Amino acid sequence: MTDTTGKQLTSKLDADGTLTVELVEQTLPAPTSHEVLIRVEAAPINPSDLGLLFASADVANATYTPGKVVAQMPAPAVRAMAARHGHALPVGNEGAGTVIAAGEAPEAHALIGKLVACVPGGMYADYRVVDGRTCMTLPEGLTAEQGAAAYVNPLTALGFVETMRRDGFTGIVHSAAASNLGQMLIKICREDNVPLVNIVRSPEQVALLKALGAEHVVDSSAESFLTDLAAAIEATGAMCLFDAIGGGKLVGQVLTVMEQVANRGAAFSRYGSNAPKHAFIYGALDLAPTMLNRSFGFSWGISGWLLTPFMVKAGEHVVERMRARVRDGLTTTFASAYKARVSLDAALTREAVLEYNARRTGEKYLIVPNS
């Protein structure tokens, strides 16, 4: 087989704060050994992709030309991202497509013609060469769109439940819960009988999650938010928060309410309750500092949570069990809904960028390179 040429979307940040996101031509060598060549057909835009794609750049005042966006990044972000200065990085964590060529390994060759999902990075492209051993063959009858988001959100949601159990908790509090990931978590927790408190940001989102069967949904925009949250935590015993927002007061508020619930009926202690409480921050919808008012005793912890380190720690057996569950539930528990689909060329138009980079909860977009 000869080399394959196609477009790929890259993001480059220069030391002067100039961010250049553009479609470039790439030439892929023929796959060898266990490698396979995938014709990419669908790749979702996840928050983690937006973090690499545009981060905190001023996209509203960027310069748009066909296949290229040039924007300015704030100085603090430029300093924080010094390691990526000058590097054109391929974007797109995960996606799905058809294997059109393979290396010599029998396992790779057997994938030719199969529809597969994978998470190698660089999936906003016409073609991608990946290790075939990392691919998930999609069940017969599924489309690339149905399998495109088979990794990041499903494994993250399952990872929350695994982490909760590993750390000795019995229930979960989840913020930004109206997201695609949040809706998956509702289904998982219902299937696994895990108490779940969902924090959303509007009455409409409350109605949405209630319609999905969520029992405990609290609206952070309501005047009764903290009272409602306390009632939900008391009903569920949930002392483990997974937070997608990051900045602002919410993490501290949830820990404070957890402490208030734990202290009900307990003897006074100047050190607070003995009930363990933990907040895992896994997102950055709010880039402001995380503000904590230390009113939740001493039995608490806050840490970051990322999918890849979790899977390394969980081990191969646990991860394969999770992947099998995702594969079996791609049209039910782990189904993703998309607000819009956009081609590679259209993905860098001003209209498209302002839409998907708005990062509105529950509005997921799909790039379709070979539609």
C-alpha cells in the first residue's frame, strides 16, 4: 500500500500568545505490524478536546479564514502552557471509523473492513494510523456515530463508580449533571443501585434529568439550593463529589453541606465530624480559582481525577470489564446525543467555533471528517 494523504486539525500556541488552529495536510505511511489505517467517520468534541483546541483563547475576536483560526491567549494561560509553545498538536481524543488497511500482524489484518472505535488522539482527521490492539470493534449494525464516544464519557462515568467503591464511599454527588456524561452516570447508578445526587444549573435541566428517572436533582440557581442539597445528601448518604466545574464556590459548598449532614445528632467536636468527605475535580468549566471556606472539619480531601491515571491504577482486568460493559450498552446506557454535526472544513468557521466552544451543558457536537 502507498502513503495516504488527508487533512488533520492541529492547535499551536506560540510564546507571544498567538494561538493558531488550522487544518493541515498530513501524509501517513502504510501501516506495519499491528497498526491499522482508519478512515475516520465520527469524532466527538469533548471538554478535554476544547482544552487543547482553544483553551481560554478569545475566539469571539479571532481572525477566521478558510481552514484556519488565529486567536489570542491570555497571558496567564500562555505562561501555564509553556511546554506546548511552538508545537502544532493534533486534536481529537477519540472517534470511530472503518479500517481500510493494516500491517502484517494477523490480528491487525483481521480488522480490515471493520468499524472500530479508538482513543489515540488526533482523531479530527480524515485518516489515522493506530495500534489495532487498542481498537474496539463495534457490534454489527452500529454506526460510527453511535461508537464515536465509546471511550471518554462512558469510561469516565464508570470510573466514578469504581473510584467511589475503592475509596469506601456509598454514594455520589455530581455537578454539571445534565451533560452527556451526567446522563450516562444516572443510568449506571440506577443499574448498580448507587445513590446519586445530581447538581444542575436551571429548572429546565432539573426537568430533563427527572424525565430520565433521576431521583435527586438540585438546582444551584435556586434560592433553596443549599437546603435542597442537604436533604438530598441526607437521603443518599453521598459523601463523594465528582465536580466538572472546578472554579468558584461549589466544591466548598458541597463539602460544607456534607459536614452539616454528618454532624446532625453528633456530639460537638472542634475538629468536626469523623465522616470522610472527598471532592474529585475532573473538569474546568469555570477557570476561576477554586474557593474554599474551611467550614467542613478536618476529615476531607480534594484531588484531581483523570481517566488515564485511573485506568492505570485500576488495572487491566477492571478496565476490560468496563470496556465490555460499554460495548454492550452503546445504544442504551452509553448512548450519546449530539446537537449538531460538522465537517472538518466547517469546524473552523466562526459560526461553528462560537457554538461548540460555548461549552453549554448537554450540548455535544460531532465532527464528521468523511461524511
